[in-house]
Amino acid sequence: MRNLLGLQDYLDEFYHRSIFEQARDSGQPWEFYMHGLRIIRGRILEDLTYDIKVDIEADGEQVLPKVEVKLVYPVNVAESVRPLIKTDEAVQALGLGPILAPGRRNFVKNKTLFPLMKDKEVLFFTLLEGDVIKGIVKGFSRYEITLSLKTGDPVTVLRHSIYDLRNKKGRCFLKKFQEEHRDWEKSPLFVSENENSQ
């Protein structure tokens, strides 16, 4: 049997972490890109199962569905991050909203993400409303992927908000493409159990 060296250990340590917990525990304001092309700023007060309770600047406390959140980052990096988030107008014109049924989302497999993260490959994440973020995967968990932008600033993309994921050559890394092409098997990390034990 063959598998990706180090993937299971990584998942054991990081898979259940949450950016919303991190944001809540920081006590600092964060910026949230929401569906409906809204950007809000606020502090997370509570991280609930399907929602977050946020103290929004100028609007007070609100409960927001997590599925409405596309990406987040700390407010203190907002000035350098915002100009780096571009728009794919063709995707934006599709008028896509949140995909509520998990089985219909544009899924990226963990075994695809792990070698991309280890190789520090530059990737282009296109979100459902056309937001495009270019960066290197710094980490991922069950519901999110954290990128490092060219400035070094962190941006966390919610996995449910992904429309497409490609590298500079246009190679697609969505599950529906990778199930056939299986790029993870080309990684030097993809080894047999015998190789792993040596």
C-alpha cells in the first residue's frame, strides 16, 4: 500500500483546528469577506457549531452563518492584503452563492493539498463570487486553507467557498479533476509502507 509520507501525522495535529477559534482567542478585530460581496470588520465573541457571533464595527453584535464567510484575515494586515485580492469578472457574473450541500461543493482533497504545501507551489484560489487569491499554502484543516501571500501576510480561505484552484500553468487541483489525474502520486512523498519504514 502506498501513501503520502507525513500526511496522517499532519492531519492528526492540525485537521480539527479552526481559524474562528484563533480569531476569537486573539481578541483582535478581523476582516471577513462575506457572500453578497460584503466586507465586514469585527471581533469574534463566540465560535458556534454553524455560526459565529461577531461584534461588528459600527453595527454591534450579530450572528453570522459560517457558510456565508469566504475568507478572513487579521485587520492589522488589511491594507496590504486587500489590493492583492483580485476579481475574475467571468466567475463573478455567474452570480453564485454559498453551496449549502457539502456534496456539491468544489472539493480539494487533503492528499492534493499536502504535497502542494510541502512544495510551496504558488496557487490561484478562485472563490464562488470571483475573488482570486494568489499564495502558497501554509496550512489546512477540515474547513479552511491558510495561504501566505507575496507580502507574507496570512489569509484563510474557507474550503466551502472555493470555485476553482489552479497553479501558474493552469493545472486544476479540484477533486473532480484529480480523481482521474492523481497528481499526488507523482510527489516524492508518495511512498510504499516498506519505503516508509526504512
